[in-house]
Amino acid sequence: MCDLRWRPGQTVVERFLRPDGSVGQQHPLRVLSDDGRVLTAWLPAGTGIMASRLADGRALREAPLAERFRTARTSVPAIWHETSTLRRIADDEWSSVWWFFDAECRFQGWYVNLEIPLGRSAAGPDRMDGILDVVVTPDGGWSWKDEDEADAAVAAGRLTVAQLVRLRAEGERVGELVERRAYPFDGTGTDFRPEPGWPAPLLPG
């Protein structure tokens, strides 16, 4: 782990690494706060990112499930569109919590991206996507997302059985917080508004 702390207003890049160590998606984030363990940051709609596609040019979900985690991937420029996200990324948690907002900055719900934490680089937080996710509605309901993909990822060797067990346990932990309406699902951050004139964060280079 790097002993790094980022300043409010600074741009960091959240990198999603693949099991072989190569870099997949990259999301530039505007830092709101950081205590050295928990980073809170903003990714507005319209921000340029690096996304993943299959090496043959297909989008990931265009491939049959049996092929999706067995085909080589490449990184391509893309735009984060439609919704903006406020993110809470804790170095020692196997998830990050994303608050989703529409174009008028109205809160739409939470998305819990289950992830394997890989520490911090000088550029920003490094994670490995856990495939399995949790969706939380504004009224406090929650459900699993992409369970079939997670099983396919294990079958293809993209995740280990032990990793998926840990990711499911993290999802259950999050679900308990949702059911108790405990932080971060207690309404905190649902009224967030970016400062007028904030520029979109930019990927370096």
C-alpha cells in the first residue's frame, strides 16, 4: 500500500486492473475528500474515460456469456454518459459505493461495485472489478446484479472461487447496511450538488 493522500480538487484516476496486471478501464475522478483510507470523488457525465472492449472489436456484452471472459480485451477511449456518480472508495473494503445522479442532479439510487482492492498508486486507487454487483434503490431495496457473469468468470478463471465467496460476503454486508438504513445508505450524499463551473476531470495524456 502506498501512503498517499489526495487533495480536494485534485484529479485522480481509478484504474481497474485485470488478473494479469494489465490496466483495463480508467476513470478520472475529481477528489472531494480523502483521509488516506477513504476517498470520496466525483465523475460527471460527459467525462472521457478508457473503457474495455473485446480485442475483436465487440462490446463485452455482445459476446455470448461463455466467451465473455475467455476472449482477450483491449482499452479504448469512451465517454461516461447519461449519469454522474459520487463515489466512496475505501482502501480496505471489497466494494465501492456509487451514488447515481441524472442530468438535473436528481438522485437515482446507489450502485455497489464489488471489487478487489489493490492499494493506491501515485495516480489513484487501483481495483479489480469483481463482476458481481449490488443495486440499491432510493427506497432501500437491494438486489444482486450479474450473478451469471460472476459464475462465468469463475469458470473461465477470471475470478477464483475464494474471491467470489469473499465478494458475496461483501455484498451481504452491504445488504445489511441497506436494510438498517445505515451509512452510506442513510441519505448522506443524496442531495450532493457539484460546484458551478467545475470542469470535468481529464485523463492524463
